[in-house]
Amino acid sequence: MEQKLMSKKKPSFPINQRFNRYLAKYNRNTMIPVFYEDLLRFSGSIVVYDQHEEDTFWVRCYYPDHERLEIDESLKKVYTILHSDGSDDSLEFLNIDAIDYCTFGNSKPFRVKVRNILNDSFTYFYVKTADASRIYGLEFEHLLSPHRINFLVYKETLIEEHIAGIPGDVFIEDHLPTCSEREQTQIAKQFVKFNERCTVRLLGDMRSYNYVVIPTHDFDHVQYKIRAIDFDQQCYEGNLKVYRPQFFKENYKMVKLVSEKLQESSIEQYRKEERSLLAKRIINTKSRYKELIRCMINDHVSTGDKVKNLRQDLYKYTNDVKFKRASTMGQILRTALDFVKRNYEDVNMKRLLS
């Protein structure tokens, strides 16, 4: 199924000068003391297994002693830049417990485990190659989703914060069957909203291992949210189905849950709710959103054939002739978001006049 939906391998796109200026303006572009290429100099590694003794596709890296000390100090500095003011005050209380390298997927990231030795708490951050389409995805996630995301870019290196949650594939297999009827209905609702959000903002490849489910304990029940964790496929593929999580076989149980727990009228209601929230975020972040979308309009993060295919799919899906005039992925995304914003404003105007 995925071979028909997805390209075999997505290339990495450089960050152009205009986008670099945008990132610098909003404090995303910050000098850091270590680069992705520095971490590639590991001298050995061992496979990392999960709790079921299955291969996680991550390997734990080992570095020569004379390099490890310098790398550790640099990574601790990166952590303070990402999460604090970048000062050296807390460096002595931090320890780099592990540096893992992912052998699966396009980005081949490093995952760094940082522990606070005072209270033994730990967190992660990721070091990746700076791919323009991925960074557009991160920035649109920050502006247009219910979530905020922290990342840094410097030259060819991208630093991303860890997004905590239960991986979607693990949740579906291990947790979903034990959820109550009420919880399953709520999860179905969240999947509909997540599916709609990804479709409208053209975030692709949301297979179950590319998003997390986040349980939040309220005083008398548990609330669930679904959040993307991989932004590699922002506006790259030409097939509209790639941007609709419902079409991936890994999400079949979620789709089945939606059909079992929700009526068609409820599904449409939740889709409208999500589109309205997206429209409000576009309006509320108007200036920054316009700057970002102009960067993307003048950038190339896909191929001509994929742009042509996607604009045709979206024209058939919406009957909006403006899609036919789009010549870049940025123009397609702007047209899609303008479509949502325009419909929201039209409904509001009719309500005010009635």
C-alpha cells in the first residue's frame, strides 16, 4: 500500500536565504557548538532493544575517549540553548547518558538522552540534518496546531525537542484494547480531528509510528490527544491520500474505531470544528503566517510532477479552481489554507447577518 502512496526516498532540500532570514527573525536560527556530522564519527555501536527484546532500529553509539568528552560538553550546551538561556550555570548538573543513531527512515537522526544528576530526571532531544521541508513542517505545526514545538537550526544541522507521548503503533496494540467505551469514543474523535488537521495543512506520512497519543489525567477521567512527531513529509508527495492518515494500513484499527463509535453527523461536526480552529490560528498568527507562507511559495520542496498531481487531486476534492493555478507546493498550501479560512469567515458573516 505504501509503495503506491509514497515515493521510495524523499531527498533533503536546502534552506534558502529568505527562509534563513525568517528563521533568524523568530529566534530559530542560533549558533550551536556541535553539528550532525560531528556525531557521525562514532567508532562503534550496539543495537537498542525494546522491553519485548525487539529491534528498535536505533543503535547506541560509542566514541573514542578523546572525542567523547568534547562531544558531551557540546551536547549539554545545545540542551541549555534549546531549553534555557544557553548559560553555563547548569552544565555541571547535566550528564549525557546516551547517544543513539536511527538506522531507519529518511532523516537518520541522533537521539540524545540528557539527565539532570540532581534529581535523576531525564529528557531527550534530536540532532538531524537541516531539511527545508521538515523545518517548514515544524514551523507550521507551531503556528497551526494546538501544540507548540521548540527547535533550532544552524547551517546544516537541526535540533528538535522530544515530543513526549505513547507511540501510535504501541498505543494501538497495547493500550487501545483496554480503554473504556467512553475513552475509545474520545480517541475516535481525536483521530478524526488529527486526520483533518493533517489533510488541510498537507502534512503527510502519518503512519502510526509517526505520531504519539498523549493521555492527560483529569480529576475523574483521562483525556487523549494525538500529536504528530515526524514532519519529514510536509508538502512533498503528489498523492492527496498521503496527507490523509486514514489511508495507511497501520491506522486501520483507528479508522475502524471511528466507524464503530461515531455517527456520520458527528464525524462531520468534528471536521468542521478542526477547520474552524485552523482558520482562527491563521487569523491570530496573521503576520508570521504570511511571512512563512511567502517563504514556501518562493521555495522548491518537491518536484514539478508531484505539484501537478497534488493540485489536480485537490481540485477534484474541493472544486476550487484556484488550485489549478498553483505552481509550487507553497502556493498549493496557501490555497488550501485560504479555502478553509474563507469558508470560516463566510459562515461567520452569515451568522452575524442573520
